[in-house]
Amino acid sequence: MAKAEIQIATVSKERAADSRVPVLLLDYDRAALAMSMTRAALRDLVYKGRGPVVTKIGARTYFALRDLERWRAARREPTGV
């Protein structure tokens, strides 16, 4: 039985441009970009326990797309309009 391959967002630009390769995990830089915040702001939120759930692989930290979406959805507030 073959191991399931997890695609991580630190792949080469050529491979990342291939839309057939699903990206399941984002590193700090790409997760921060996706969430429209700085890397430092995201790291601070995670450090304080107020950020999205992280996935640790060895010494590296990644964010699953679904965890980023859940975290964002949990913080949505209705506008005062």
C-alpha cells in the first residue's frame, strides 16, 4: 500500500503553478498571505493560543486550509449596516 502524499506549499513555483496538484498545507508565509496579515501577526496569534490550529511535521509548522477557513469563519462579525 502506497503512502498518501501530502502536498505542502513549499514546493517549487513550477510545480505549485500546476493546478492539478492540490495544496493541503500552507507554511507561515503563505498562510499569512492567505489571511491578509503579516507573518509576525500570525506567529503571535499562534504563540498566544488565539490563532488557527497548526500542523507540526518535525520542526516545521504548517496550516491546513480547512483549519484556516474554520478559524476565519469563527471570527466573522456582522456589519453594523
